[in-house]
Amino acid sequence: MTRRCSLLGAAIETGASQRGCLMGPASLRTAGLAQAIGTLDWTVTDLGDTRIDGQTHVPHENGAIHHLAETAAWIETLVPLAQAAAQAHDLPIFMGGDHSISAGTVPGMARFAAGQGRPLFVLWLDAHPDLHNLFSTESGNLHGTPVAYFTGQPGFEAYPPLVSAVDPAHVCMMGIRSVDIAERDAIARLGIEVHDMRAIDETGVLPPLEAFLARVRAADGLLHVSFDVDFLDPAIAPAVGTTVPGGATFREAHLIMETLCDSGLVRSLDLVELNPFLDERGRTATLLCDLTASLMGRRVLDRPTRRFA
């Protein structure tokens, strides 16, 4: 049976410190994301890129924060769009932009899940936990705040009010390897499930992933996957402004996506922090398309042969 997928771009880079990831949605389209999905019994609807109007500067007690008004406007815009995309399609894909997009897409999916009477779970594939609030961030880069915001933590009075929060116990983080002190304390306080790269080195990716998916299934939950390019090792995915050595390998990443496909639980996907200005002949964008195809049903024997030299 043909399923329905949608693509929605949000060219956000105000949450980060390095310019370029606003070109992420265009890069994914150029690399053939829609075409790759369309060969796998999915109909693909490209909803285009959403935009926000210019914003007046909003000051904050934390003087390091920048582009607060823009981030709040993006959240307010994306929440209803994400909810509507989930209502109209079987699997919406939200293309960033920086990871502050998830402060809008995840609450939108949480609203959709609440309307279905089901809990939302989030698989956070990232080098960073993004658990700062507006007072704890020292860099002022608001792409480091979405998890704290969508789990309903304090310190976000300047963001739009959160209608449907995600239970911290429903969040699983994999690939973590860069954590600030405030974020470490938040992880311990909230009890968020975290599998850092040392844990993955010790156990592999399958045991923690399968255990998390079993919890989603037992709760009859919907699963949102948020995939940051810096989850991957920069040796295979250089197009990101927050490179952290020691990330997931090509096969680890594909195994995760193939296992997610087998589970049948994924309801929505973020693809974020792709900065084509930093890429090498489009290799990172192409890899993201291939990984998404694995999530959508492509098998190892279906994978086309490519030259990357």
C-alpha cells in the first residue's frame, strides 16, 4: 500500500552561530530526497519552505542570547504546520535549518499525538542533548534549547506557551558526546535516557534502540525521530557547524534507520543542521538522503552503487 510522505522546509539559522544551514532544505532537495523516497512506495508531497516575517529585537536577562524574537516566531509558525502535516500525511519530514526547528516540530507532533489519545516519544540522534534553558545557555545559541523547552522545563517565558509537553521519560538520546555542566545536571534531574558514544562503543546501537522501541510499542506511542548531522562522525558528514569527533559510523547510522523502519513506529522526522557551505561535493546531503531512504524502506541490496572519490 502506498503511504503518504510530506517534506516541509524551515530555513532557520538564527539559532546557531555559523551561517549556512538555511540552505539545508534546498541541498536535500538537490540531492534527490523526494526521488529517493518516491521509489519506495511512498507518495511525496513537497510543502515548500515556510518563512517568518522580520522581527523586532527582544532583549533578555541573559545577554548572550541572540535572535530570541526570531526563534519564538519560528516556534509559533511551525507548531501548527507540523500538526497539520501529521494530520494530512503518514510521515512528515521537517528539513532544517538548525536544531531550533525541533522547538516547533516536536510540540506540533505532541499536539497531534494528544489529539489521537497517544503519547509522543522522541528519539534524539545528536552529539548534544540541547537541554539548556534561556538562562543556562552561555553561548546564547538557541539551537541548544529545544529538548528543555518541549519537555516543559522552566525558563522559557519568552517562548510561546507550550500546549502539549513531551514526558522526559519518553525521550531517548543516542550519540551524545558533548555535554555542558547545566545539561548534565538536567539529564540527571529529569531521568532522560541517554546512550553516549562510549555506551554505544560498549554495547552497539541495537540493544538500547530495541529496548526503547519496545517501550514505545508497549505504550502505543507515536515516535518522532530528530536527526542532527553531528550525530554522524565528521569524517563521513563534514557539512555541519558543530563537528564533534567520534560520532556514529556509516553502518551504525544505517542500522539505526533500518531498525526504525522495521519497527513501523516512526511517525515524523527532523533532518537538521545540514550546512552545505561546509560540505564536500554534496556528500553529506547525499548521505542524509540515503539514511532517510533506509528509514523509509530501502534495503541493503536495493542501495545503488556510487563513487564518492
